[in-house]
Amino acid sequence: GGLPCSRRAAQPPQSRLRGLPAAAMVFFFTCSDPRYVVYMGRDKFENEELLKYGWPEDIWFHVDKFSSAHVYLRLPPGSVDMSQCKDKAMAKQMLLDAVASVPEEILAEMAQLTKENSIEGSKKSEVDIVYTPYLNLKKEERMDVGQVGFKDESFRTLMKNVSRDKDIVKRLEKTREERNVDFAREKDDRDSDERMRRRKFIEEMKQKEKEEARKHAEEKELKSYAALQNLEKTSNLEASKTGTIEECKQIEEDFM
């Protein structure tokens, strides 16, 4: 089954009540490296919205085995370029490399923020924190609002025995800011940009293949020509025994 969602009392976003597309009210935090974007759903309804609009390379954090907020880490721009993926294995390796690139200090901050925003987890002396790329999250119809599972269990990382660090928590909570964000539009912009880069990459690959095919054909032609030249030299050497002008004339006369 999927991980439980946060059980904080919550009402659906007001925009839904008016029948309008929901723009998620999301909490943002500033970690020790401002190039990273840290954000978190306000409640299980916001978590559900965030599950629709994450970026493949976003890293998702949750308290393992307990309800908690869904906390996301968005990597610095340019960290991952999925437009050049040739297959699933390459995409997976790129995401693993992206996760591995996150400094320990940032991971520790994410773990503290996740633990602190869990009703049950915040009361425990230690918890385990699970994190994985957004692309590995799996949402099924049978799951409750805000609940999620994993496509590949081996593609997640478990941070064991995380205890509260009040200094980190205090510093992060000071930066908490609630914003109304149109995640759907942001994802559309991101996907549109990736498609453009993908088209460019494919065009460059086709051009490269054409160039390689042309060079291969040229090399083949040169080899054939060289072989022919060699054959002619060999034939002439065999035909001429003394190499004298008289003998050459004799050969020509015989040929005629």
C-alpha cells in the first residue's frame, strides 16, 4: 500500500468550492543553499495537487511508516536534462546521479523539516525518512487523498534514525512562507522547454548520424579505390618481367 498522508484537519482549497481550477497554497522554505527550492503541501488536499504537477527530477521526502507532510526538493536549474535520455536505464541513472549530487547538509535539512511536519513523527525521538525522485511515485485510484506508493521500491533511499535538531528546525521554520502557486502552468512551461530541447537533441543526433554515414561511405569508396589501384599495380608487375620499353611495346601489340 501507499504511504499515509498527513492527517491534519483540512478543507479542500476554496478555489475548488467555487468550481475553479485549484492553485495550490504551498509552504516554501529557504535551505542553506538558495539555489534549491524547498516546498511542502499545506494539507492532504494540497499534497494531492502536488502529486499531479511535480517535475521528474524533484526529490520527494516523507516520514517512513507514519503520516507526514510531503516535502519536495527542487534541484538547481540545469542539474538534470531529461531531454537527452535515450532509454529508461539512462533516465534512471540520471535521476540516481541527481539524488547523489545533493549535499549532505541539504538532505539533513530536508529530513528535519519532514520529521517536524509529521504529527506522529515529531513526537518520536527518532524516525526514518524516505526520499525518492518524483518520477518514482505511484498514485492509484484505490488510494486515499494525498496517499502515494512507489513504482520501484529499490529506487528509494531510507535515512535511518533521524532525531530532532532544534537549531536546523528553528532556522528553517523562520523562512516559512505561504504562496499561491500555479503548479500546472509551471509544469507546462517546464515540459514545453524540455520538448523544445528534445527536438533539438534529436535533430542534432540525426545530423550526426547522417555525417557518420557519409564519412563511412567515403571511407568505403576510398578503400575500394585503393584496392583497385593496388590490383592494377600488381597486374602490371606480373605482366612486365624486365620492365624495358621494348617489352611494354610488345605487350601493347599483343593486346591490340
